[in-house]
Amino acid sequence: MLSTSAIGMAATDFLSVERTYLQGDAKVFIFQPSPGGGVKILKQGHLSGSVTLRTEGKKWNEVMSTENLHTLPTPLAIYFTKDGKIGVKSVQPGKPLELRGMFPIEEVTEPSTKPRMRLPVTARVKYKVRSLLGTSSCPRGYEELNARYCIIENWEYLKDSYYADSETFTEWIPFMGLKVRTEGYKKIGILGIAWGIQLTTSTKSMWSLSVDGIPVLDFGSSYSGSTLKVSYAPEQEIATENGYLDRYLNLPLKYVVVIYNIPVYDKWRKEYTSIPIAGVYPLEIMMSGYHTVGESDLNRGRLLTDYLPSSHFPTSNIGTKLKVVRTTSEGIYDNIVFDFQGSSGYRFYSTPLGGSAANWLWSKLPGVGALSITFSYLSASQSVTTYRIDIGEGAPNQLYYVSILKRDLELTSSNNVEMAMYFTTIDDGQDSLPPCIGNFCPNSLDPDRGR
């Protein structure tokens, strides 16, 4: 019985073995977040060609048994090329991984203290031999990358989780939002809104990464599970409260956040540094089926609210498109914002981190940079997003400022892309600056904490 059990366990473990092909040669660390928190290092060293990985896929499958749209986090490869560059890419089964440097190391390093390590006897002997032969000027536990930089030799030498960790969060996340801030003679009295989200298995999950504050995107896996469709298009136009209005369409989301703090030694400056890297990956949209939301559903749950759930929007590396619109003599303006994504190539949209995730991330790597949760549509996708806003009753012949959040990010395999965030502010222009531009109100209160 013991023998049969062992064979069964070995067969089950074999299902978590994946093979990838690395194009090029680099010092590589391949990690994958674990379902219970923390990360597992799958492979490290100077790698090239065919590489076999024993992944965390089996463990993730055990905790992701759901009918909702869900996907498993792909492993991440962090690698260093001999020309002094770093790259971060997702490891996708069956797809070659090109080890092409993305950023010069000197552009993404931060000053750091000497890391605490536990070096085994063999590592100490190797270091002593290299020192005596004069073949390396790197500190203990590091190996030479090039004339300037030394890289941590073995990740398992490090003593604490400050250098690599992960946490899974389940929170209500705003997918779409609107703020109207007008009053006095420019008050907007009524607006029309038509919002919609349809997500299917043609939706693709994305790793949203920050390499010392530089935002980067890379593809993960396609979703499995049931279609979700949520629409919000009130039959009646929506009246504001003295020119003020807040509306947010929210979805419950499970996602994982990871941090990697890569130890580096700069021989020219004779100082220890590190490269702070953070990543976010959506795991599950914890709702399925078809949902039509109206104004009668406002604040009767979390799906439609007039407050921003506890979330933190990026406050840097974010582009805000400012648009000026003029109403007609009847105070009308159609299609202030109308965006439709899907059906043509890869398209992206982004939502903010939840408050718990942002607090955890900032406690680990303060100032890591702008991060958000990202989704993508495949070519000819059934997944679509629509977002339309009309002024139905504004001041006649008046100008209004409309700020629409956009993000410019770099795809690991191509040029920069522009990504919508589907959050808009309409302002009367009476203030010196329209509100919430560049810092989209991260301090909005959750009603559970009082208003």
C-alpha cells in the first residue's frame, strides 16, 4: 500500500512539471507565488535552452476549484544579462522565453544594506578559492555578472522573506466609476450613463509589474469558467445632488500580489543595492451569470455604490486625458466618454488595487510605484467593455472639464500600450485644478467605517 501511495503521489506531482525553452543565456531566477502565501523558487542559475520546472500548479488547482472565471498565476522569470540589464517576464508553458534585457541595472537599483545570509560550507570554500585566485571581487554569497555588477549567487542563502513574498487578497474592486463636481451657475442636474462588462474565457490575465516604479505588463493565462455580464444603464437619467454625483460599479475579485527585492552589489561604487519588483495577478472574478443593475440597487450591496470602496489608485506614472466639452443651448452634450474594447487585437483595461493589498504591498516595499490590476482581450474576443456618459441637463452653452484616467505601460514583448481605467471626473472648472486628476481620490471612505 505504501508503494502504491508513493507511486500515486509521484504521478500527481508529475502533473505539476512544466517545460519551457529559454532563448539566450542569463543569470535567471524563476519564482511562482504559493497559494498559502510566500513564493517558491522553481529554478535558478545561468540558464539557457530547455528547462524543466516543478511548478505550484497542482496546489493552485486544489484551491481554485470554482465555476467562476479563474486562472492560475504563471511563474515569473527575473533575469540578468551580461551586458548589465535586467528583465522580468512570465513563463508560459510551451512558449519560448527570450532572455532579452529590458532595463539597465543602474536605472532600477536602490541603495540597500548588506543582506543577511546563511552560507553553507561549500559556498564559503568556493568564495575563499575565488578570492585567493583573484578571479572575483564580489562579496561573499555573490557572483560576478560583468565588470560592474555582482548578483546574488543562490536565493536560498537569504535569511528572511523581505526579499520575496506573496499574499492573496479577496476584495470588492471598482471596475468603473464617475465623479461629477459642479455647482452654482454651472451645475449639472441630470446625466445619462450606459456601462457594461462582459468577460468570457477569451479574457486573458496579465501580470502587472513594477520594476523600481517602472510599470510593465506581460501575459499570463486565459481564463476558465463561466461568463460574467454586468450592465448598468438606468432607464431614467440620473439626477445629481446639487451638481454632485458619485457612481461606482464594483466586482468581487481574488488576486495575488508578490514582491521580489533582488540583492545586487555595485563594484564601481562599492555598495550594496537592491532592485524592488512587485507584481499583481488577478486569479478569480468571484461572480458569474448575468446581472442588470439599476438605480434601485444603489448601496443595496457592493455591486453599485455611490462611494469608492477602500481602494488605492496609482498616483504616479498615470496619464490623465483632459477634455473640454461645451453644452448646447439646451444644456446637453452626448458621448462625453464612450469607449468600447474588444474585437480588434489585444486591448487592455485596468482597475485599482484594493486597500488591503495596497497596504500590504507598501509595508513590504514602500514607494514601489504605481500598480493596478490588469485584464486583456484576445483578438476577436467575446469579452467587451462599454462606457458611455451624457450630460442631459447642464448649464446652457457652458464649458466643462472632463478628466479620463489612462495609463501608459510597457509590454515586455512590444512597444508601449495605452490602457483605459474607466474612471472619469466632470468638473465645472471653478477650482484652480479639476479634482482628482493624477490622484483619483484614494481616501474615499467605505461606509462600514462611517461617512
